Amino acid sequence: MKKKISLGLILSHIILIIACILTIIPIWWVLNTALSNRVSIASTQISLIPEGFTFNNFIEVFRNKNFTLWLRNSIIFSVGTTLLTLFCATIAAYAFSRFDFKGKKVGLMFFIVLMMLPITAAMVGQFRIFRTFGLLNKYIGMILLYSAGAMAFSIWNLKGYFDTIPKSLEEAALVDGANKLQIFLNVILPLSKPALAITALFIFIVPWTDFAAAFLFISDPDKYTLAMGLYQWASDPRNIPWPLFAAGSIIVAAPLAILYLVFQRYIVSGLTVGGVKE
């Protein structure tokens, strides 16, 4: 048995090491290009250290007025979507978790159906609605669009986590004289930090990295996001500034990596506990 277990551990470690190498190689290649002074992404020589190590590419990216505009727009879309969705989803999830009302089960099943449908399936209808109400090329329009897309997952995940919080804590708070709002703010929310953190992270990722919806709903260059801006840089295959493109890509990916590192202790508990069923 020990030999079988040891062999299984060795094979699993080998597979994981290979997977890590395959994952790291593209990241290293982009980072190598961003920190080098060459003008092409390809090279006849392979070196672990970038050729002509320099940070000038990152400096040039931040000096580009268009890039700072794209960065500002992406921050507005992502932060606005995260705050709006988390606020609405938290209240709705608490209601689904703690109160009984007509249509509760139907509503939860409706959220599951929404999560099963691809986002692109609704884009044509959403575009016509946005055009009718004049929400195209508007910050509030994109925030509403992304919030609507993230609402079903957010409510379901938070509702599952709220279900795990013992109701006896709320009953004790009621005995002490607290009202429903005080219980929600002072008892439920502090205990739900893991679920709130991971839900906010998943909400933030979508508008930060999205290209399809932004490309369809935004035509004003002043509202372009980072994904759209980087696409513009790479739109002409004969004249792509690869070092700048690589530096911009790293800048786009860096906030997500930092957020994952900050909230990594919440990720497992927030997803596993929040994914339970009644």
C-alpha cells in the first residue's frame, strides 16, 4: 500500500510540475518581451534574462495618454460594477436565505437557468434595449450591463453562505434588542467576509477583462477599456509594438494576481461553503 501511495504521489507531482511549467512559459515569454529592448516578440535565441533589460516599456505605456484613459475607464466599470452588484446581491441573498415568500423557489431556479445561459446569447436583445434607452457609450449603461450578468451567480453564492450561518445568532441578537438591520450589518456581514471577498473578486474580473460586450456596446474612443485599447495596438499585424503590448498586458493582469494573493485565504471557503444547497 505504501508503494502504491508513493507511486501515486510521484505521478501526481510530475503531472502538476508539467502543468505549472506549461502555465509559466507563456507568462515568462510575455514578461521577457516587456522587459527587453527588442522590437519583436520572437527571437532566435532563448534566454532566461531579457535582452537589454529595461523598464522603459512600462514607462512608455504609462506615458501614453490613451492607455491611462483606458485604465481609468476599466477601473470605473470594474469598481462600479463590483459595488452595485455586491450591494444588490447581498440584500437579495439575505432575503432568499432568511425569509419565506411567494415565488422563492421559482426565483432560485431562475437564477440557475440564467447561470447556464451564455452571456453572448443575450447581447443582441441587450443592445436593442440599450439603444432604445440611450445607454450606449455610457458608464452607467456598462455598469448596469455587467451587474445584470453577475447578479445570478452573486446571489446564489452569497445565499448559500448565509444558509450556513446559524439562525441562533440572530435570535440571540433579537433578544438583546437588535433589529433586523442591525443584525444584518453587525452579525451577518462580518461573518460573511469569505463569501463577500470571493464574490467581489469574481464580479471584478468580468468587466476588467471583458472585450466582447465592450466592443459591442462602446464605440466612443473616450470610453474604451484596457481590453479594447490593447486590441487596437494589435489590430495591425504588420506594425504591432510587441514590447509595449506585452507591458500593457502585464499591467492588466497584475491587479487580478494581487487580488488573488490578498484574498486567497477566502477563495476556498467562499466557494465551497457558498456552493451548498438547501
